[in-house]
Amino acid sequence: MFTFCVHTLVDITENGSLKKDFPFKTLSGEVVHDKNSLLVAKNQQSNFTTLIQTLQLRGNIVWEQPPIKINEPIANMRFGSAYEGKQNIWNFMWQVEQSELYAEEQNKYGQLESDFDMIPVLSFCKETCTFPYSAFITTDTKLKNTYFSFVPDENK
């Protein structure tokens, strides 16, 4: 299996089932206590579902952990130049059976970048920056809010 990772400023929190009585905790550990917090949780889950469906356009994927949210300075990351300072970043790792599944010429993630670019998302969840478009942006060097990486297998 080959492991890839998406790094995004879009809130892709996986919340699981949200059909419960208030108050309750989501799969991610957030407390949902009213209609507003439920709406945010639904939007986060919708973004996660969009991510999974887009990743599966080219092949089946498997994953072991939900997206992980961190809050760090993004200066040395590959996000667009429009974003700076400390931001919430979601990282999600998944595996596929073919190492070149997403490759396009010399770019190991070329097809991921084209598949994801401008796919609509629901903004204003728990992001710490605002996007000019409510979408995954992967090709614009100024506005890029999502990029990909390959995780080498430490056992090889």
C-alpha cells in the first residue's frame, strides 16, 4: 500500500453520525448543543465526504485515522501566498494500492490537483482564514488552500 496525505486549510473534520439529541459529542470530540453547532458539524462532515468521494474518483482508498487538525505557522508550507501566520490546518492520510495512481507526467499528485481544483466546499466552519471561493483550490499559487504529499514507507 502507498500512503498519501492531503494538507488543507478547509475544515474537513470527520464527525460521523449527527442524528442524536442535544447535547452530544461528535466522532471528533466536539460538543453539539444547539442548531448552530449542529450546522457547523454537518458542514464539516459534508466537506469530509466531498474529500473522500473526490479521492475515490481514480481508485479505492483506505484510511485508519480521521483528519488531524493542527494550528501552526504556514510560512514553510506549500499554501498560497495569500495566507500567512498561524492557521488551522487539516491533514488526512490514506492508502492506495498503486503508487502512480494520481501521477501526471513528472508530478506524483498531478491528477489529484486537477481533480480537486475548484471542487465546492462549505466554508465558515472552523477555518482560521477566508477563501475567495468556497472550494478546494489546488493550482493557484496565490490562493492555494490544499496540497498533497507522499508518505514514504519506513519499512522499505
